[in-house]
Amino acid sequence: MAGRKKGEATQLQIEVSTEEEWEKLLQKEGLVVIDVYSGWCGPCVGMLGNLKKLKLEIGGELLHMATAKADEIETLTRFRNKSEPTWMFVAGGQMVNLMFGANAPRLCRMILDELAKETAVLNGEGERMTIPFNELTPEEKIRKEEEERRRLEAQAAEEEATAAKLNALRLLSLARRDVDPLHLVLLPPHVVTAGPETGAWLELTTALTEAGALILEEHQVELEPETASAALELGAEGSEARREWSIALQSGPCVALLLGTLLETTEQGVTLAELLRELIGPPIPLEAPPESLSHKYRDGDHIPGLWAPSEPEKRTSAVALLFPELQEADGGAAPVEVAVALFEAERQQEILSGLQGVAEKILAVALRQVGGHEETVLLGAENAEGRLMGERLVVAMRTDGEERAEAFELLTPLYVSPDPVMGVRDFQLLFPATDKKDDEETDAEEAKDKQEPLVEE
């Protein structure tokens, strides 16, 4: 819309801006075509030429042009604060049609159609079909349905993105508390030297991406050869393969990848363990198929292109060596310094986005029902008024020496642990451990059955 050309508008259109003027306009006989506008943008002067031409061609006293400023007219409330041209057709004091936009040919056709209908009504040859001012016209209903469809699509996309972020953080949380379902791959020094854009490194990351697997953590490590060659077993004790492996680990830094998947199987329908076995092969290159990455990118006869533990117990010792921080919260025991925060569940997207910068500190994330008992423990009986109760997003984070968790406080939580001591209490309350001891195997199995599996063990 453009600004108002007042002199021209006065000649062609009746200007209405008050309730009294509006009521007077509705009393006009014939068809009244009203340009409804908001005061901040003005009427649609771009259509004046078309309206003036049409008025001169038709002539007569049954066609009236008007502008109505919606700001102070109650009937026009729903048209306030909008900049799109809005054309209301009124006859007999009632709305008979409505059009949006600046489509001049369409507007002129509608004026001629509605004028013909109203002329027939006044001649006793037709019946006026009106729409109450407080009801939506068919065009408005279509627009409203389309807006609702777009809103639901956007909401669904947001919820999907939120769920993906939440699952990723849940998976990282699982990694920090129980390494069994996760997998790791070690890139030996000769592969690291070649770089991530070539060879075994590139083939591995490409295959993982295509399979929908996640690289949860990636870091460079320099290993003590004696400790590493025992934990990262390759070949029998005292064998030539073990000796060369130990020498290779001294030749430069390695890169360790911690892998996981949000689903029980990859996009190819196999588990992550099966994918890695097929892709990498056995640790000893000469025992691996020629097409495997272990064999294909080997260094000599004994140093594999990629190394991955072949058995669960070997995986556990390898994770302990390469990712020692994952043992901090083993079995649900809280680390020394931790803070727990509670947020409204509907703020998931905002909170998870806000925590991306400190993702490496996140220990646990969950959506859970907080009841009266938990609130009483967190706030004390005298302050438990129900404000923490209900479905909440609960996040635990390492504080690394901070007295208060600043990253949490910037997001205005409903509750945050007041100090590290209370943080340990809150962690144990809201993220209880699952006991896996042999003499309590039944309880552990029941707890496991209640959890939705995030990764394939």
C-alpha cells in the first residue's frame, strides 16, 4: 500500500473512521465497495485509477466507493494491523462479499457481479445473500485453514527437530553413563597423517553418514604404547603383530571416534556392530577380507587401516582408555560437581538449542513427570507449592568448578541446583541408577524393558 492522495480520494471515496460514520455508510442504498485499512499503512491508492474509471463507466446512484479506517470501528476489529488490501462489499447494511489483494481485474469483475445482484434485489428480482460481519467469509476460511496447515507443518518440523536434538543428547547421556551399547573406532597414526579427506578416514565417515550413524565424540589421542597395546589388543601376547602395533602407536597421534545410532538398526537394516564388522573387518589385516578397510588401508602386514574392538569386553577396556570421562557417571553415580535444572517441557527446542554450546558437559537429559515428592526434596516442604510438578525437561550438567551453572541460569529454569552438593542430591533423585549386579539381575531386566532402546547393543 502507498500513502493517501487525499484530494483524489475525497472525490471518489467516502472516508470513514468512526463508529458514527460507519453506521451512516451502512445506510446507503445500493452497493458500497469499502477499502478497509489500518491507520499505520493507509488505503490502497494504487487501485484508485481503476475504481474511478469503473465508476465513470457505470454511473448511477447504486454504486458507492468508500475507505474505512479499521482502528476505531468495532465491526472491523479483525482487519486491524494488516497491510494487505481488503475490499468489503456491503448492501442493505450487511456484508455480501469480501476480497483480498490488489488484483484490479478481479476487483472490477466482483464489483460488476455484486452490483448486478444488488440491482436485481432492489428490483424485486432476487434475494440478497448476506454474511454477518462477525463471521468469516469463504475466502477467509480458506486462508485460515491454509495458515493452520502451515502452522501445523512448522510445528511438526520443530517437534521433529526437537526430538532429534533430544535423542542426540539422550544418546550422549547414555554414553556417559553406560558404554555397552556404543562402539568405537581407532584411526592409527598412518591414517591420521593421510587426513580426513582421503583413504580409510574418508571411507569410514562416508559409510557412517549413509547409514545414519552418529559420531558422538572425536578426539586426538597420544597413547602410551605398553598400556595401549594391551587395551587395544591386536595379536597374541609376544607376537610380531603385537610388537609392530606397539611401535606404530608410538609413531604419532591417533584419532578415536565414539559411535552410536538413534535406532536399533542403521538405514541399511543392520546393527551398528554388524556394519562395523562388515566395513572394517577383524583387527589383524591379513585375517580380514581384501575389501575391508582394515586390510585395504593396512600399513605392512600387521598394522590395520582401522581398529575396532571385536568383543564387548575389549570394547569396554578400550573405551576406558580412550574416553575415560565416560566413566565419571558409571552406573548412575553422580560426578563430584554437577548441577540439575528443570524447565517447562514445551521449551524443549529453545533449551536444547541454548545448550548446544556446552553439549560436552551434558551428563543426562530426560522428559519426565515431576511429582510432589521430588518437589518437596528439591524445594523443601515449606516451599513446595506445585510449581515444579508436571512434565518437565530435566538436564544434568558438569559444573567444572563453577559454584552456579551459568549456562542453566541464562535459560531461566524453573529450578537449578543451588550448589554442587545439592547437585549431587538432585542428580541421584532425578536420574536414579539402574543396578546391574548379578544378584539383582531381575530388577535390572525389568528396568531395561521399560526403556526404549536408542542403540543396538
